[in-house]
Amino acid sequence: MGKLTRRFLLCSVVLAAMLQTASEGAEKMATGYVPPHGFVPTEQTAIAVAEAVLIPVYGKDQIESERPFKAVLNGNVWVVTGSVPCHNPPAGAECPGGAAEIRISKRTGQVLFMTHYE
């Protein structure tokens, strides 16, 4: 067996071992623990996650001004919305401005959608 053939075989064995290890690592990550009621099981948790994600994007003052937040479970997705800050609007007038809305997967905690209405 030539020197080149031995190197080729050695490289093939090393590559196969690396691919096997990578494949096993991906399987372990894919089968990690998921709590029975998901990572975001309650309204309070959904609001805490929403605020943690919204503050770095829209600013602490803006998001704190939209408290209290309301979370509604729609299927397996939490829809969290802020309150429009409004003090003594004129009679029959709507409050100016909009609030944040974020949708979060109950099972995974993934942010599925985020916006701030005007």
C-alpha cells in the first residue's frame, strides 16, 4: 500500500469519526428537555419574556410606560400586548399612539413576531 493511499484512508477514517460525533451532538441537542407545559407556561412568564425582549429594542422608558401588559394564549402562542398610555383624553377621543405586540411560542419560548404600533 502506497504512502498516498494510507494518508487517504487515514483522512477518510478521521472524517467519518468527526461526522459521527457531529451527528450524535446534533441528536443530543434535538432531544433536550422540554418542560411538560412548555418553557412559557403562564401569563406572568409570557409578560416577563416579552418585556425582556422588547426593552432592548424599544427602550426601557417606552416599554415601562405601556404597563400593564396583557397576555392571551391563542393555541400554543402567547400574544402579549402593552397598554396605550393615555391620561384624560378629550371626550369621545381615542388615546394617541400605539403599543408593543409580541407573539411567543408557549412550548419553545421562541419569539415568533414583534412590532410596535403607532
